[in-house]
Amino acid sequence: MQFKELEWKDITSDGVIACSTCELSICGWIKIEFRINHESKENKYYLYSFGKGGIRRLEPVKYDSVESAKNAAYRIYSNEMARIKKAVDFLIYTESSIEDD
């Protein structure tokens, strides 16, 4: 299942992406935010995820590159969208089977 590409806003400092953010609003009631911050001492990128359920991560995850962190964010987003689609499909199936009775 393929979903839309995430739109990132990058803030660059000295040729390095210091911070990158992506905010989504799905159907006006599901909000997802990803934030990637560069830690210069470790030269790592920390991915923070905000939203409900499986999206929210209390601890950031470290990555070696901003691309790796963005790919991980896309996987989180795809998993959440697949979960939502499954719930909607179930509701549609349930309603249609009730109407058939």
C-alpha cells in the first residue's frame, strides 16, 4: 500500500540539516507530527513522533542520517494509515452487512 509523500520543512545550518519537521492533518481529526533534530556532538539524527496511539513515541529514535530518519517516519505514517484504512473498511463492511439484513 502506497501513500502520499511526506512534505518536510528543513532548516539548514552550516550545510547540515539541523531540524526537519513534517505535520499532517488527515480528514481534519487525525494529526501527526514528525520532528528530526540533529545532535552535533554525536552526529546523529533524533526522530520524534507526535500523534495518537502508535504514532506517539516518548523517547526519540537515533539514526545515522536524516534520510534514514525520514524513511522511518514514512514507515510509521504508512503503518498508521494502513491501520486507519483497516478500521474504515471494517466499518463499511459492518454497515453494509447490517443494511443487507
